[in-house]
Amino acid sequence: MMNGKALSRILGAALALLFLPAVLQAAGIISDNSFGDDNEIMVEFSTPVDGEAVQNTDNYTVFEENDPDIRLKLEEVVLAPDNMSASLRFAAPLNTTQTHVVKIEGISGKAEEIFRVSKSYLGYLFSVLIGSLLIKNFVFTKYLGLCVFFGTSKKKTTAKGMGVVFTLVMVATGIMSWFFYQYVLKPYNLTFLQIVVFIGLTSLTVQAIDTILRKVNPVLFNSFGVFLVLVIANCVVIAVPLIMASNEYNFFETFMLSLGAGGGFLLALYLMSSVSERMRLAKIPPTFQGLPIAFIVAGQFAMAFLGFSGLKLF
Amino acid sequence: MANDKTNFQLVANGILAENPIFKLALSMCPAVGISTTVMNGVMLGIAVLFVQVFSSVTISLFKNVIHPRIRIPTYTLTIATWVTVIDLTLAAALPEAYAKMGIFVKIIVAFAIITMRLEMFACKEPVQASFWDGLGMGLGFLVGMVVIGFVRELLGSGAILGYDVLGFKPLLFFILPSAGFFVVGLMMAFFNYIEIAYKRSKGQK
Amino acid sequence: MKDIFTIIFRLTLSCVLAGTVMGTTFVLTNKAKKHNEHVKEERVAFSLLGFKGEVPESVTMETAYRYVLSRGGDQFIGYLMPRQESKEGGYRFLQLDLDGNLAEKYRVDITAEQAAGAKERDQSISAVLPQGVEMRFAEQFKIVFRDGVRSAYLISGKFPGFKTHIAVMMALDSDFSIIGFEVLEHEEDPGLGGEIEKPYFKNQFKGKSFEVVQDLEVVKSPIPEDYLKALEVDIPPEAVKKVMQQHRGDDIYALTGATISTVAVTEGLKGMIKKFAYRVNVLDSVIDNQQIAVSF
């Protein structure tokens, strides 16, 4: 499909841009660096280095980027046998959420080699995605979108359709809201209008997708289009831009957030519908039929998802 | 469609017969999400009451001026305006309680119940009737939230409105958000039970 | 045709009306919000220092601000300190290099009120700095004076917790022992990590000296009965004092089911105190050596 190819090309270019800094850095003597254990920084060199100079802790100055006046105490530097990599061991555990700056004197022609160590940004983006997908699942952990959720989780096919449509709307709305928020609301001090603006954008997106889908792919429209109407008055879709605004996410983070939110919704719907289909064969007492039992099942899912709390991937 | 119900009947309707949370099963997100204490329930209930009443009255006032083709956007705009007003007011007046509610106050704008009520009632009925209907619906929501909050706070932290009543914590589980699902589900079953029993007794007569 | 015009006209009119309503509310509530925030901060600060209710006349509080400056490839730390002749107000901006030596000092004539506003403060400092110097606000801290003598500090910090982050405000004695701390923000689980807000956890840190905090660890064992009673202030004040004295050198007892949160808070507070103590000592020696007239 045309849109799919263009989309993947854009995504590829974006990813390449993210990797660019790493590529550029490889030009110097430091080819790679990362956090190792609690109190360790690993460095890799592009050429074998002078063992003595590298192992002399006096040649090092290390500090957190935001606290340049607080020098961290380096205990020892362990050099690998091939002189191509080293491990910097510190007296106290490092705060890996901060970018660290490391300066080494006298290991190359230049007076000083400086490099920055921080957790991978791509990893962070990925953790935002997993966060909104599992750890902070919009249905089971944040309790949003319940009305639509209970209405469309009876069959697997409706669940899938609903989930996909939601993800699409959320990503589109998320991105548009980000542009609006950064370039219109913030500069003019109009952040209090965010509620109106976001809900307006949501309705617009739904209308736009409706029209586009009708013209471009009528078959798809016939299977999914009917769900679009339900999307407008829904907590989940408006929650994405609201979270983006309160956390001040940048573009990529917003994209990951909306993707994860939509994916999480799809996952929740799918799980719920699978159970729903089986429940139809079970004997449920009349007082519990319909919504009450659905709520109780959802509660059990919510308990299960509690297990993801505190998951740290990067 | 002229409404013959008295004002009191309108309000009672909102609280009992067409209770938004338990009967109409709309706007359940906050009922599950933040009903961990009675205070939260009261605050959000008041916010919803405010938005519902003001939106109903506004739409009813302007019902002859609103062009039918743009009525949904108009409803949305009205609701969004009043939500913004109550959001800003709460943030300024009660910052600590507001912080506990997170984004749920802002999400009121997406509540189906309010839009539906405007569509079904306020755009056709006179201002006074709309006011009472809005009040009823808002109160129904408030009552629902308070009841759920009461159960969860009492069983979860042994307190009500922050005052230690039981002196111990029965089941931490109830404050955890997933309990919201259970409590609401059980209460819905309870409401169903009452309704079925009522119908059965009437049928037998 | 006419239909569309009426629609557009009425829609625009309603948007304008809505906008006015929201705008007015915003203007009215914004002031109240800022005032409430300020009052809350003051209340938290004074209760941390141990003043319940009225604050005695002899106690005054000044706010100092720290910046990170860069010029070319060099970096400096800048401190905006209140001038000693504090009746007229006015501040001195001290620019220190990374080894703790004074590089420059400037006069910044603004009042405490003006300094409280981030934009105004930044602008006034930029005005006195030479061209080509970039500045970035780092943090602010409060100095508490009793009869004109430095008696306590109030610092705030944010560090990663089990879930996202934990923001705290801590009161330190003049010798950097902990007077107490308050958790301002956190997203920990209620009943588990959320217990860091409870007195029986926070009070464990009370009174611990700077030396004890340097090597403070977390132990996974239950709090001894007598210590628990003292922490929850369940026994008369003299008994509390005695018990707290006994356990002053103890490590922090982990919260049940929330070891990671406990460790996060302990490490976070440790880091805050170490950095602050280092910086205050640097500032002290600079002010002493250079005989700078600031309230410090």
C-alpha cells in the first residue's frame, strides 16, 4: 500500500538520524562508550592506546553534565589486554539518569579527549513505548476508555478493528496536538486552551480519516469505518495530548506515547474479547450478566497488569 | 416534547432511575480510576455537576440560535469551555486535592453522558427543566462516586475522608486501582439484583 | 449559501464567547494559583524547620540561586547571593571557576520579590554579565538565619525513584545534619513505595549527622519495636529523644515491599547532601578569602 511504503521510509530516515551522533563520534579515538555496572563506565578505543596514560586516574576528570563543579572520584581504570577498551570504576554508584562528561588527558595527540556517556536515547524512546503499552496500559492501569472498551470487546474481530482505528487516530491526533501545542499554545501563553484545542483536533482527525478512508479504500472503510464515530467522545484519545502537554514530550516521545497507547488499547481489547467469547459458554448468574461480570474480568486483568509495574528495560 | 415531570422528579431521575454510573454505564473511567477516597469522589463529582449544570443551561438558553448542522461541535465547545473553567478554578483553589486527580478533571470533556444529555434533553427543553435535569445527572454521578469511594476507602485504608475509623487497614487491595473494577462490577450486580427482585415482586402481583 | 455563512458566523461567535469566558477565568485564577503555591512552599519550609504556627521574629530566610555558566569552552558556577545590607535588598553575583576560585563578582540590584520571578532574575543577571557568556539556571536554596547567624538550610532536589521520580525538600542544620525532609512529588505505588511519605519512614532520617549520612545504607530488617514507637511519636517526648539518640547511627530500615523505593530515597538524599555540603564549603572559603559582604 502506498501509505505504508512512504511511512516506513520516513521512519527509516528518522531512525538513521538518531544513529547519526553515534556514527559521527566514531571519527575520534573514542569509538564507543556506555554505562556498565552500577559504578562503571565502559570505553572503547578505535586504536590501541598507551596503557600507562590510560590507567593513570589523575588524567581523568569526570562529572555529571549538570554539576560540572562536582568531580566524581575515579578509583581505578582496568585496561583490557588488547589495549582497545577500558573499564572506569568509581568509588560510588553512578546516577545513570544523568549524562556524564569524561575528560581524559594525554592519551592521544590532542591535549584532552572529551566524551559524553548517557543512556541510549533510542532505548529511552522504546521505554516510553513499552511504558504506555504495558506498564501504564491505558485501559488496565490508567482506567481510560472504559465505555468504548466494554461496548466493543465482545468479539475478536470488532476488537481488532476498534484497536487499529484507535491507534491510527491517536497517533494522528498526538502528532497534530504536539505541533499545535509547541508552536501555537506555548509561545502565546494560551496553554489554558489546551482542552478545547485538543478535543477540536480529535474531532477533526476523525472527520479527516473518515473522509480519506471512504475515498482511498472503501473496503477498509466498510469494516472499520463504523467505529470512527465512537472514537470522538472517548477519554483515551484526549488523554494522549493531555499527557504529552503535562510531561512536555518532544516529537518522537509523543509519537511513541500515542503508538504505545493505541497498541495497549488494542491489546486490552483483544484480551478482553478473547475472554468474552469464552464467557458466553459459561453459566453466569442473572445479576452478573452483561456489565458486572465484564467489570470483574477487567479487574482481574488489571491485577495481572500490575505485575508490569516498575519494569525497567533500559 | 414537553416534559411533565416536576423538578424534583427530574432530579430523582438522575440519581436513581437513570444513574449515569450504575444504570447507564457511562463515564465509568473516573469511577474506576480515582475513587480511592471519598474526597476524590466528592471533588470529581462536584466538577462534573458543575459542568453538567452549566452546559445544560447554556445550551438550553441558546437552543434556538444553534444551527442544527453544527450542534455537535457546539456542544463540544460548550462542554470544553466549562471544563476549562472548573479545571482552572480547582487548580487554583484546591491545589493538593486537584493534584491527586491527575488528568481526570480535564477528561470530563470526553464524557459521553454530558454530550448525550445535551442532545437528548437540553436542546429541546426550557431552561428551568434543563437546570434540574443537569443537576439530577450531576448528583447521580456524585452519589455514585461517593458510594464507591466510601467502600474503597473504608475497606482499603480503614478511614473515611482521611479520618481513621477502623484503626487498621483491612485490605490494601482496595486502594489499588484494579479494585475499582471489582467494586463497580459488584455494585452494578447489586443494582441489577434490586431491579430483578423489584420486577419479580411486581410481576407476581 | 446563506446557510453556510450563518453557520460560520455563529460558530465564530461562539468560539469568541467561549474564548472570553476561559480567558477571564485564566486571568483570575492564575494569580490565586501562584499565591497558593508560594504560601504552600513557605508552610512546608517552616514546618520542616520545626516551627508549628507562629514563626519567631529572630528567624529570617533568604533565597540564593545557583547557575551554570559557559563561555567558550570554559564553565563556571554562578551564585546569586543576597547582599549583607539586606535592608535595601540587592544581590551579588559570584562567578566561581570549577576549582572553587573566584573569577568575577558583579552587583545585581533587584529586590527579593523580583529575584523570585525566574524570567526577571535571569534577565537582570544577563544584563550585568559580559557578552558571550551563556547561563543556565541550576537550583535555588534557602538559608535560615537566627539572630543574623546562619542556622539552617533548605534545599530541594529530584531523583529517580522506583516508578518515575521523587521530588523532596530537605532541611539541613548548619553542620549539614538532617533536620527533616518532605516528599513533594512521587508516583510510587500507594501502600508500598507510597509509604515514603509516612512519618515512620521520614523520621528515620531525622537528626542523622553528616558523617553518618555519608555511609548510610539500607538494611532489609524490621524496625525495632522501641524505635518504631519513637518514630511514630507514640511515646512522651523525652522518651522519643532518648530512643532517637540510641538509633542515630543506624542504617535505614527498608519499607516492606518497597526496598527499591527506600534505596532510591536514601541514595537521593545522600547525593543531595554531599553535593550541597561541598558547594557550601567552597562558597564559604571564597567569601572568607575575598571578604565579600553577603548574607551567608
